Amino acid sequence: MAVALQATARPDLKKSTTRKFREDGQVPAVLYGKKVGSQPIAVDQVNFIKLVRDEGRNSIISLDVNGKKHEVMVYDMQVDPLKNDLVHVDFCAVDMSSEVDTEVRVHLVGEAPGVSDGGMVSHLLHQLSVRALPSEIPSEITVDISNLNIGDSIQIKDIMSQQSVELTNDPEETIVTILVQPAEQEPGQVEEEEVAELVQGDEDAEAKTEGNGEQ
């Protein structure tokens, strides 16, 4: 079921107008699709963030633009890396009867025995590529790591049969593995090793210089 979100058309694309939208708590956005011409819009920032947090980024949204509704998905969100503010949102109108390609986040569950034995979890793929009808796209893909020992891993091919949607990643890609924890070095050990390397480097350089001088 689609969740509702109100939007306002942005007929004026001047920087001053866009700034005014942001000051009023609105996020500049754009709506587009195969049957929808590109339309500059704005949505309430608080309502949008709450929707994504509660329903997930891949949820179907009934976007109401000045009284006209569109079934859409969030295609892209731009965030200011310094201020961590939402800067812009792309909404893509979808055909509910046609499959779409999108990214779904991976959620690891369970306690790996390898961690109890001193290993560490290395989560390599945080999102998986899926192809499915818009209404069938999951909010997340759960991967159980409760059977993993040190050296074990889970690849795309290991979870394909468990999914209700098509995974389009390379089957050989590794999602998660259990690695051996790096050995802790004694205080001062690193410094001693670095000094030894420098000394060896100096000796090698001197030997090379002397060798060149004898030629």
C-alpha cells in the first residue's frame, strides 16, 4: 500500500525562490518518469524524513502534487556532507505492473560462532541490487550469520533461493565473512619495528653508495 506525501510545484527555479523553500522547511525535489514530464517540486523535510525512516527508502509513495497523485519511488537523495542536511530528492514515477531495478539494504542477524572464537565480522556488501515489481520490493534483505565460523563467508549465490525477488548482483560476490582478528602488538613493538626498518634502509643505502663508488 502506498503512503501519502504532499508536494508543491516549483514554477520558479530562481536561487532566491529555492532558498525560500528551504527556509520554510521544504526540500527541493524533482518528479519524472516515462509518462510524466520532469516537474520541479518541493516536499516537507520533516514529513519526508519520517516517511523514509518508518516505511523505508524503497516504499511506494502516493505523491500528491497540487491535487494530482503519482505513484513514485525515491530514486536519489542528495545530502550535504558537511552539514548532513537533505539537499535534494529525486522521485521517479513507476508503473506498478512493470519490474524495476533498485538497491535494498542488507541486515545481518544472528551471532557468528567465529566471533566468540576471536574472529571479527567483515560486512562487505551493505546493499544488494534487486529486480521486482514495485509493490514486492522488500525494505531490507536479512542475512543470517549464526552458522559462520572463522574463515566462513556468505556469497550472493548462497541466499538467492531464499529471496522472493531476483538478485542481480554477481553470484560470486561476498556479502559477509568472518576474519581472524589482527594480533595486538605490545606497546613499543611497532616503534621498534619501524626503527629497525629505517636502520636497515640506511644500511642498504650506504651499501649501495659504497658499491657505486668502487665502480
